[in-house]
Amino acid sequence: MLSRAELKEIGAMDGKGYFVSLYLNVDPIFNKRGDYLVHFKNMMKDTKERLEKEVYRRVGPALEKIEDYLLASKRLFKKGLVILSGEDDSFWKEYHLNLPVKNEIVVDRFPYIKPLTDILDNYQRYCVLLVDRERARIFVVHLGEIVEYGEVHTPDVPGRHKKGGWFALSQDHYERHIDYHVGLHLKDVLDRLAQFMSGEYIGRLILGGSVEAVTMVKKMLPGEFKEKVIGTVNVELFAKPDEVLRRVEPILLEYERKKEAEEVKRLIETALKRGPAALGLEDVLNALQEKRVMKLLISRDLQATGYACGNCGFLTPQPLKDCPYCKTEMTHVEDIVALAGERAIQQDALVEVLLGDFEDLKRYGSIGAFLRF
């Protein structure tokens, strides 16, 4: 999983040699026939022509290693693949992302990590805190992945047991003694949580564990953390990370759908007020042609045929014979929506395939975009 600490470490590398940074869109939506390999080979050819001979000689082995990896590891891929490799075998990082990335190969004295830092800035990271009277575990969920980041353990919290007879008079005092130690434990947990969340730029928080501890934590949370809580989950403290992810996914999906609904509403309102937004396939394709798209929203079931110019890349749903920009003969394409998404990614725009089914957006063709200007 991406982390700011790791990217900061990579960004601080001394740059004594050359590095190859590959960003490859391997999303099946945009690569129905494994087209990403064709794109990679074209980028390899362009890279060889662009680089000085000495530089290419030094990074050639790294490029070959990346190519061998692509051919041998197809089943590992998700939607976006990032490989950072040094000119020798001393440095290799790979990231399998649940979102597509812009195709590019960058050869430089330092690894090219700006797209990765942009992903951390633009896509929500969630913290999951599991807690009971003695222990706590902290997880981060980002783009469908979960990683456990730490644990807080307070072994000297007294246990609860029934008292009677001569000891009954001290029962209340004993319970207060327990609550005092539990409170100290939970204070330590919240201190650790605050340090972690400030360092990792966590946007939202989910609480889980014993009912007693979760109730106490919610009361003790400072106001800035209370605003981040989006739900609680019933999960055992000893659960494995995959089980924790399975339990919190319904909460994440509900929250993401709520965010989508708000964004779709804002998109439609902006467009109707003639602000920087486009609605409908034709207007979105025109905005892509003018390189004005900042974020593209597509309903997941949207499909449409259209026409494409093989020379300048113009896309349209209209059955045009010749391109209005360069007069090249237009070619019929079966999935112009996928081409639009790929074009947006190549223009550094965000692309979001909506999880929900929004009737308001259907009225405008199930596609829209926020524009740069």
C-alpha cells in the first residue's frame, strides 16, 4: 500500500544513477485485448529514440527487466501498475493500484513519484481502530487494500470479577479502579491514534471492538476526530486484516455512495448554472478534445458506439465521415466511453466510475465532467 513515509524515503534518494519509472494503465475496461502491452512497447520505442545513447545503455537492462516482468505477471495486475527501478538490481518498487494511471515512462536521476503523491492527495484513506480494555489495533484502508500499522497493548489493566460477602462493600471502589486503568489505556490509544492520523493524512475513521471500549472511546474522542467517524463495526479484536476489511466494506460503500450522490448533484447544478462542467457524451468529448476535463464521472453501465479520428484523436458519437479538425476519415469504434476514459487519464484528469445508479445523471446521458476552465 502507498504511504507518505515510503514515498518520502524514495524521493530522498541520492540520484547517483538513473532510474526508470513506469506508469501503465492495465485496467481491463480500457485494455479489453491486453492492449497495455502494445502501449508499453510503443513507449519503449519512443524512450529509446528520445534518450541519449549512453543513458539508454545504462538503463537498458532495467527496461528489459520491466518488460520480462510484464510478460510473466499478468494475473497480478489490477487497474494501474507502477514500477520504479534503478539502473542496477539494487532498487525495485512495484505498486498494484485499484485505479488506472496515465501511461508514461520517465528516465531521470530520481524516481518519478509525483503521480503517486497525487493519488494520496486525491483518494480517501480510512483508518480502522479496533479496541478493547487492554489492546488496540490500527489499520488503514485505501483503494480496496488494508494494512495493519500498529498495536497498543496495556497488559496491567485489572480484570473484572464478581465479589460478594465481606468484599461487597468494596465492589464500587474496585469497579472505579478498573475504569481508571481502562481510561488510561484508552488515553494511550487515542494519543497513538492522533500521532498516526496526523502523519498519514487520514480522512475518515471507523471504530470497532468491544461495545464497552468503543462507547468509551467515542466519548473521549476530541471534536476533530468525532467529525471523522463514519461508523462502527462489530468485529473481534483478533480478526485477520482480510476479515476486518470484509466487515468494514459495507460502511465504506455506503459512505462512498453518499459522496458520489453529493458530487453528481454538484456536477449537475454547476453545469445548469453554466459553470465549469459538462453533461452528456458529446459535450464531454468536446471538452476532452479541448483538454479541459479535470474529473470525469461515468455511470458503470454506460456503453456507446462512436467515431474516432486516427490522426488527431477527435472522438464523437455522431456518424461523421471526416474529422472536422484535420479532415482525416473517421473510424467507427464499438466502445467510445472506454476511449473517453483513457483519453481523460492521459490528460491527467481523474476518472471515477460511479458505484451508484443515479437517475438525475441518466437524464443527461449518464456521463459528465468537471472542467478546468
